[in-house]
Amino acid sequence: MRIKKTMAVYTFKKALAISFVLLIGMEGCQSQEEKKMNFSTIEHLDLERYLGTWYEIARFDHSFERNLVGVTANYSLRPDGKIKVINAGYKDNLNGEFKKAEGKAKQPNPDDPGKLKVSFFWIFYADYFILELDEDYQWALIGSSSDKYLWILSRIPAPEQETLDHILALAAQRGYNTDKLIWVKQRK
């Protein structure tokens, strides 16, 4: 019995060690990929101009917005100085079920104004990086500290193709695979 227990412990430790080595190896690969990415953010942000409604033009696929169309993000100032965030959209089509998520955002470091944190659940915050922002605050390219998230936002539901081409070129220069973008159907 003792031999079986010792073998089980040995097998478990060996499996744990192999898993750890694989995890470190995968982390190394991810780090190499992310080293190719440019996650730098804008240097100046006039928060008052940034507040209001933005239309989601394109995004990378992720579970929390899957199959949503007509997506908007609305930002307003809360009494506590944080930003109220309301993301809304329709399931499957523009006449589908209306979905809404309310959260909050904060700017942890005023010296790094393009790096915000957003939360839709309790105290858990995620990166919200303003990578690029039109000088007239008409469009924005949003990402995070990972290459898994990317959004194109606009003040209007159908920006000109020339504007979109410019934003796509900026995203590609940063290392994003823009072929992965999902173009979000919007009301005209």
C-alpha cells in the first residue's frame, strides 16, 4: 500500500513539474509575441471630450460580446470621480434582445491618462488602453495590455472607409492582426 501511495505522489509531482515547465514555455512564447506589440497609449486625454456615446465599429471576438450587434458604449462622470460605463447591444440582429452591462472605469495614474481600468464585476478591473484617438475625438482605437483585445470606436455608426483604413493601418503598425476583427452591424 505504501509503495502505491509513494508512486502516486511521485507521478503527481512529475505531472506537476511537467505542467509547470510547459506553462513557463507557453508564457515565454506569449511574451515573445507581446514583445512585437506596441501597447503604448495616448499621452493626453480631455476626459470631458471623451465622455458620451461611442459606436462599436469593430472588435476582436470574445465571449462577453459574442453575437452582439448595434453595440454602443456610453461614458459619463459619476459623483465619485469615476466613469460610469454602459455597454449595450442587441443579440444576433438589430431587432434582437437588448442587452446592457453597467460598469465603472477609473484612471489610476493621471500621468498616464490613456491607461484606464474598467470593471463590470465588483472589484475586478481590466485594462482599457486608449491606443489611438482622433484629435477631434471622433474615433478611438482601444486595446489592453494583451493582444487579445481590440476595438474600433466611432462617434458615428458608419465612418468613412478612408478613416477606417487609417485606423486599420495604425492597428497593424502596432502588431495587431486586423484580419481577426469582427465588423459590428450598426443602425444607420
